[in-house]
Amino acid sequence: MRGEAKSGGTRAPASYPDALTDCRACPRLAAFLDDARCRHPDYYCRPVSPFGDARPRLLIVGLAPGFHGANRTGRPFTGDYAGVLLYETLHAHGYADRPVSVAADDGLRLTGCRITNAVKCVPPENKPDTAEVKRCNAYLAAELAALPAGTAVLALGQIAHGAVLRALALKAKDHPFGHAARHELPGGRRLFDSYHCSRYNTQTHRLTPAMFQAVFADIRAYLEGT
């Protein structure tokens, strides 16, 4: 990407996402990664870059890498339970060429879709603090700035939803989070909301496959109309 994207007082480097792997802007997260690397030397244990189509019509925004998932494999939503429903659904809707993502080198390809996270480093207990979400927001702002009119953005969970709003300088009170909610974004784009496809949400049936499929059907209808 050319230039630099500002957000929350920080900058995403002009070479993003290549420069992301060297980011140590959040002391707590950097220290947690250092400790994780010592305990699991075979894990990726670095900031996780986006994965998928360089020019997507759908950008999916998650929360953060899972410790034994993306933090282990180096690919968003890969290697843990949270990615099961996501990749199954992406495959069902023609975005993924296979329904299971197991490793960064498994050959899986996404077409028309890109997956990223609001926070690029795994946080302790899967809970980034507010300052970390704000500090990492410049990367998401750079990703959103590159999206043309007619693009769909899917936020998985309230924190991802809030990160998208922050990156676009939008007020949360004007765009409340809710499963299956839709919000118009600047530049002719649209934000879709879904509960996160985490183990907790799927096993408690807060999010069912049918509910998730319905959100993707809404996205498909929007993209076909644009």
C-alpha cells in the first residue's frame, strides 16, 4: 500500500502488511509472544498478517489470533475451533476452494475474500485491552482504505465491529452492533455484523450454522446488487 494510514495516534508502515511481522508496539503483547516462543518454539508466535485475495469484495474482520490457532500456524482462523464454521461457510459460498484450513502451507486459496483481525497479535486469555485495540487500529484502517466502493465488510463480534468503526472515525452510537445488523460505511461500502464463530458461541448455539449462513446470504445479495 502506498503512503501511511493514521488511526488512534499510530501509523501503519507504508510497507504494510510486510512490516507487520516486526511490530512490537504493544509491550504486553510483545512480551507474551516472546514467552510463547520460548514455550512453543515450533509456533509462529508473531503478528499474524491478513490472508486471502489482495483485492477482495469481502473483508472479514475477526478479533485476534488464537493461541493454538493462528498464533501457531500463522494464518487467521487456522488450526483451532474458531475457524471450523468460518471456512466451511466460505467454501459453501464459493470464497474458499476447500472447507477446512489446517496450516498456512496447506494450499487453501480464497477468492474474492480476505481475512484479518482487529488485533494482529495473540493476547493473554484471548482478551486484548482497549489500548492494544486502539494501537493496532492503524493496520485495519490501512486495509479498509484500500477497499473500493461496493465492498462488504463482515465484523465477527462486537470488538471487531468497534475496531472497524474506529478505523473509519464513525460513532458507535450511530452504528450499534447486533447479529445480522447492516451499516452503511463511507465510500459506498457496507458493514455486516455477526456473532463471533468461537467455540463458546457455536456450542451454546448463540451462533448456529444457519444463522451464519444467513449473514453470508445477505452479503451475497449485496455484492450481487453492486
